[in-house]
Amino acid sequence: MKKNFLKIASVAVLSLALAFGMLSCKKEKSDVKTVIVGTGSDSKLYCYLDEKGELAGFEIDVMKAIDELLPQYKFEFQTFDFKNILLALSAGKIDIGAHMYESNPERRKNYLFTDLGYNDFSKYIVVLKENKDVQSLKDLVGKTAQASTGSATGAILQHWNEDHPNEKINAVLTSALTNEQVVAAMKNGTYDAFFSNIPSFNLLQKEYGGIFRLVEEPISTSASYFIFNLDNPELKKDVDGALKELIDSGELAKIAIRDLGSDTTQNINK
């Protein structure tokens, strides 16, 4: 009788333990907050669809590495045209903007930025190799230069034209273009110049046989940051902590070397 009682008691204790464990698991799972990351899918090296149709690239890999360091969150990705990511962020449809965002005063008024940059995103003028005349923005006066709508380079062109009403650059602002579209437009003379960072330029040169020339002096020296709504400082703080850990451990540099071909994280936060 005593053995039966002990057996029943043991089963009851085990059942309670299992039930408590299941409740704990459910509680732990319910404590994990889903974070929607808005990004693109048409930027080679940074955020694009691979041969399996899955998101890949530097932006995606850095976000995934941050997610691994933050067990209280589960990151999910949604893709948009570049110009629509900030609209989605303002509307509360996403929680983080991850698409090589550079800092400027207008954006700082409307969004929170990570304390640290995670990638050198300095921009350079690109022209055809045989074009030896263009060495600066001033040399683009009267010529046509392409930039993406909402981009930092687009803003630079607009500011130039505002400051130089008698020396304007024909600034063509478009949605993000494929490399094929850019190359075709440069070859047929639709554009005299466009703008690029060094990793993207190197990829373009490799794909198209070195037909372009990069003007040595950058038109902007900047880093890229992740951005958040103003009412989400807690998420920003947590991402800041994880990003700093990736930088300090050297993991961010390793991701850059693997995805971009070189360490583009050096000196950006000094």
C-alpha cells in the first residue's frame, strides 16, 4: 500500500513538474517580442535575394547576428522599395529600418539612430573610364547625374543646385536601379555619372570588365546606421548593446570581409 502511495505521489509530482515546465516554456515564448525589420531586396552585396529566393547580404547578416545576441526578440524581415522603408517605419508597420541609412539632420528629427555606425558608406562619383574631365561635383555642372530617390547622394545633388542656381547639375532621382540598367544608361549617354561606395563599385567593375572610373575624392564621408521610431528607445538601446558587442569582438569586421570583400568597419566610430 505504501509503495503504491509513493508511486502515485511520484507521478503526481512529476505531472506537476511537467505542467509547470510547459507553463514556463509558454511564458518564456510569450516574453519573446517579434521585431519587424524593414529592408530591401535589390541591392547586391547588402540586401538581395539569393539563388534560393532567400534574403541575403551584409545588412541581413548583421541583423541576424544582432538577433542572436538578443534572446528577448525575434527578428522577422519584410522587404520594400528603398523609398518606402521610412514610410513603413513612420506608419508603425516595421520596427527597424535596415538599408544602409546615413545620418542627416532631417532624418535625425524624425527617427532614432544607433549610437554606432556599422559600415563605411562614403560615396564617390563614378564615370566611364575614358572620361577624364570629371574630378569633383563641380565638374558635373551641366551634366546628368543619377541618384536614388531619398538617398544621401540625391540630397547632396539637390543641395548643390540650391546653393548654385547658376551652376546646376541635372540631377535625375530614380528608384533603385539594377547594375544592368545603370551600365546601359551610362553607355548610351543617358547619364554622365552616378554614385557608389567602394564595395559596390568593385563588384560592378568585376562584372563589367572595368569600364568605369571612381573619382578619388568622396563627395560624402559617412557611415550607415540602423534606425528606429522616436518612441522606441528601448529597442534602440538593446540593438546598440548588441552592435557594440559585435564591433568589440571583431565579429562585425568578419561579416564585412565575408560579404563585402574588405573590412569596411574600420575607423567609422573614431
